[in-house]
Amino acid sequence: MVDLVTFAKRVQEVLRDECREPHWTPEEAEKYMADYGSRRQRFEERAQHLNMTVIRPRLETVASFFVNATIQHDEPRNRSSCWFEFCQRFPAVTQLEFAVEHDVGFEKLIIHAQTRMMPVFLRFNEQDKLPLPLNDVDDSQVVDWVEERLLEFLDTYLRIDAGGGALGEESVTDPVCGMRILRSTAAARDFYYGHPYFFCCDECQAKFRDDPTQYVQVKTI
């Protein structure tokens, strides 16, 4: 049993130490908080940029090849994830997630990739991180790293493939004209709120891009 009375006395001794020098002067603390706020704002801008222009489009590309894949909506602007549902061909519930994070002082930007699978059939790299100086983020370096993680995920996921028809062969409906088509033979493809849509011709895709809300309903908060 821990002696809580003794511990409480030690806490009191620390609290009674009135001779402790302040870590910062008020001026130093004010300057630090101003710099901290500036770094935080820069992180939020960079995180949103990387997620929306680098990470999410590539995650959507991978998801578009799997009929059991769903891009998650209503996530924070620094996070993108995709769920791969349990099915006969891929008998595991799998989540692939990317998050743009930061260190304590908002001095580093950290891209975190994580894969979760249940049940687990094999060993795989569950997570990886790419730390970068906040003031020196190279988009091309992020692109290369994200694409490598996605290809690594595909290699892992396809190892639980139980076989069957070609990937993505299931038929889908052109949201504009209502025609039933195969994903693999669709004339065009587009994304709206992370969801892939397939079209029988370029004209249908053009109409969709002009006003997607006319053809689909997306739940928003």
C-alpha cells in the first residue's frame, strides 16, 4: 500500500517552496505565446493543405478500386481515413488512416499513417511517421512518402485476398443518366465529398461537375 500521507507531505513541501524563481518574465512569456500562436496557425494551414491536396486525393484513388472501401466524411481537416468492409474476398475489417500532427511546441509537422485490421491474419507495419520542420515542409517529399505508404498498404491488404472476380468489376449507376455500367469500363470518374462516381460518357461527368447537388445528396454538419 502506498503511503499517501507521506506523499501528501512531500507535495506540501514542494508547494511551500516560495523561493523558486519564475521560469519566465512576463515579457518573455508574452513573446513566447505570440510565437506559439503564430506557429500553431501556420501548422493548421499546412496541415489542411497537405491533407486536402496530397493525402486525401491519393487515398480516394486507392479506395476507388475497391467496392468495399468507404472514405470517411466529417473528419477534422488534418485527418483522412478509409474503411474497407469485411467481405468474402477480403475477410477482415480494415482501416487506413493518415493524420497530420504536431509536436508540443508546434515546431515540427508530423504525418502519421496507421493501419488497423481485425482479425489480423499476418504481420504488417501498423504505423509509420514522417517528421518535418514546420518551416521547411517539402510537398514533393510528402507525396513520395504518402504514396509509398499506400503502396505498402496495398501489398499488405492484397495478401489476405481470398480470390474472386476482378477488383471493382461490380456495376454502378451513372448518377446523371441512370445507366448501369461497370467500374472498369466507365468512360469517366469523379469524386464528390470523397465518394467516387462513375459515368458512361464525358458529357454526364461535365453535367455532374456543374452541379453535383442536383444528382447526389451529401450529409453535412
